[in-house]
Amino acid sequence: MSDSPPRRIAHLDMDAFYASVELLRYPELCGQPVVIGGCSLHQPALHADGGRRFAKLRDYVGRGVVTTSTYEARALGVFSAMGMMKAAKLAPDAWMLPADFDAYRHYSRLFKNAVRAIAPAIEDRGIDEIYIDLTDLDQETRMLAQRIKQAVRDATGLSCSIGVAPNKLLAKICSELEKPDGLAALTMDDVPTRIWPMAVRKVNGIGPKAGEKLSALGIHTIGELALQEQTFLLQHFGRNYGEWLYHAARGIDQRPLVTCSEPKSISRETTFERDLHAKQDRAQLSEIFTSLCQRVAGDLQRKGYVGKTIGIKLRYDDFRTLTRDLTLPLATDDASIIRRAAGECLKRIPLARRLRLLGVRVGSLQKNVPAESRPPSQAELLLDT
């Protein structure tokens, strides 16, 4: 029998992160429906008296999507990934702000550093969420979680919600229970009363298609899923996913925290406000293309990576998407090299139709080791003899 303590895994999720960062900059919008999306044309304008004038969602024209929204806008039915035009019909009087990803990355670093100072075992899950292993820390669970929440607020001025449970799967569900600014803790004994009454889609890993299939089988709640025999789930969902569903419904998850992970690729892409044509809009497309390559190069340099595989992504006006890539002989983080390689990829794609999206990706990443820190190559050794 193992003497190790039971696992205490926390999931920390920043509350309406992008919107909350914007409200730090524009506190006059606090408590109001605000939608983040659109483009730089929707920057707040200054009045002569020094006050700010914000765009209304009703004035939006284009094909962009909602990046995020405040809880007040969500109450009106506006959620992330929704088309901006649809959102404008639901909440025409909501205020509209463009996304500022540099600011979001800044605050992301601040909150993660604040958490690491208390609990260094962290799995980074994106710009606004992390898993934290609290197992080996001495403090009582709720006091420790509250301490982390306060450290995040002190570092950023923002609130977060934390769920603590015996594993990642339950912690993820748990962090949603008392949002915003929530703190919830569960044990395995709480699964039947707190988890089973919830809809199956609350389990991270059960997406729309699986949810529809479960609903067609008469399974709507996690508890109803937990009543199913494993053979039944294997029959309908296959061996791997069926077995995962069987254990997930019972709150069983043995996955460890991945505290050291390397990115596989770094990319940038943009959806145009209007469809662009390769010939008629050549200058504009060229400028956007070059900017994407420069931004990817900047990301590589900031994170300390170089990459050998350069790829592009195009989406036509009929929503068909094509990708092309090529592998360079040497890894790079140089914008001009990335631009030339991406241009070669572009030559292999038909450009008769108008385009709605363009993206650039650098893969096959490796850490960029300075020349003075690298061991000498065989050729360099021969030159020194």
C-alpha cells in the first residue's frame, strides 16, 4: 500500500481574461456588456474633453468572430467564436473593443509567475489557464488556493477561479462551478452528488459530435453516462474513446501534470475583413503576408526557438482550406528567410479564388543555442587542427 498523499490538482482559469484585461485599461466599461473582436478600426476615440468614445456592436460590419466577452455580454447570449454580425443582432448596444494580444500575453506571464512563486509545479494550458500540483505543499487546500488567488490579483488586478480535485479532469470541471472569482474543492466522494447531475458536455473531451451521439442514446448527464456498461460504450464509441468515457464518467483520470513541454510549431494567421484577390489586392496581401512572417519570427526570437519547416495556410471564400510547407536545410528565426520560404509555398497553391484567411507557420522547432554555447562541429574541429 502506498504511503504517498492523495493528489491535489488545481485548475486555475482566469475570469473572462481578455475582457478583464481591457477593463483594467477602460474601467468606465466595468459592469457593462463588452465584446472583444473586430479590428484596430474600433479603437476607442478621444473626445475634446478628454473622455473616450467607444464603438457599439451595432456598428460592426465584417466577418470577424468574437474573441471573448464580459459576463454581462454573455448574459445576452454573446460568447467566444460567435460571428460578430450574429453577436450584433443579440447585443447591438454592447461596447466593442479590438483584441490586444500583446497585452494579454503580458498579463499571462504576470499571473503565471505569481503562481510559480507559491506552487512551482505547473502545467501551462494556454494564455489564461494552468494546472497546478498542490500535493506536496503543506498548507490546507482552501487556504492554499485562496493564497494563490490573492497572489494573482495582487500581480495583475484580475480575478481567477480555481478548482481543486484529485485529478486534472475533475479539477477542470471544478473550476467552472463557482465562476467568476470562484473557489471549489472536490474529493472522489463528491462525484455522485456534485458531478453526476451535470450535462455530459461539461466533461473536457466530450465535444459536440460525441454529445449529440450520447444524447441520441438517451445519455444526457454524467451520471447517466456512469450507469453504462463498458461494453456498451466500446460498442458505440470504439475501444479507446469508449474506455475513456467509462472512466471519465466516474471521475477517474491518471494523467500526470506535464510541467515541461516544448511547442511543436509557432504560427500566426489573420482573417480578412473582406475577401481579397491575389491580383487585385496584391499590395495589401503582400503587406499582410510580410507582417505575418515578421510576427512569427518575433515570436520565435522571443521564445528562443528556430524552426526548419515553413508552412502557409489559405482559406478561400468558399471556406475550403489548403496548406503547403517545405523544409529548409537549416533551422531559422529570420523573418526574411521565413518570408522567402513561405513565398515558395504560396507558388504551389491556386490563387484564382478570393481569399478570406492567410496564415504562416514554422515547425520542426528546436531551441536556439547561441554559437558560443554549442559544442564544436566535426568540421570546426578539423579547422582548428
